[in-house]
Amino acid sequence: IFVNLFSILLYFALIEFVDLFYQTSWLISYVSALILSFLINNFFTFENKVFDFLVLKRFISSNLILGLLSYFMLIFLVEILSIGYLISQLLVICLIFPLSFFYHSKLTFNIDRIRN
């Protein structure tokens, strides 16, 4: 949840204070949140004591797919349904977060499953 709050605040700040387009702001906030998410999840949530490139590879590959899904959902909500950029981003996060957490907890950060 901390990472999602960070992402929303960065997204908002980039649009409102830096005057970036919402799609560019999304990309910057998404990549920043991914880095933070990997570090927090790997070392604290799932208590992996080492940096494992296989875990990082799985994390990045799954988040490319989730990122594309998030991006197109955001575009659909803003451009087609005319929902504000911030509400749209909150909706996307609420829809993607459970899917992302479940996937990463079962497949990405499960070291025993990866090694076998």
C-alpha cells in the first residue's frame, strides 16, 4: 500500500507541479513504484536475504504485462469514459494491486518454487 501511495503522489505531482502529460507521468510513477516495490517486497515482505536475478527477471517480466494492462486501462478510463486522470489512476491501482500481489506472492518471490 505504501508503494501505491507513493505512486499516486508522484503521478499527481508530476502532472500538477511539473506539468507533464498524464501518460508520461504514469510511466515515470510506474517505473519508480516498480523499483521501490521490488526492493520492499524482496527484502522485507518476503524476507529474501539476498538479491536474486532470477526473482528480478520474473518480477520485471510479469510487471511488463501488468504495466501494459494498467496503461491501457488508464487510457480507456481517461479518454473513452472521460473520467479524471487521478480517479482513473486510483481505479487502475485498485484493480491491478490484488492481481499483482497474488501473482508475486505465489510465483515471483516464492524462492522454493522458483528453484525447483
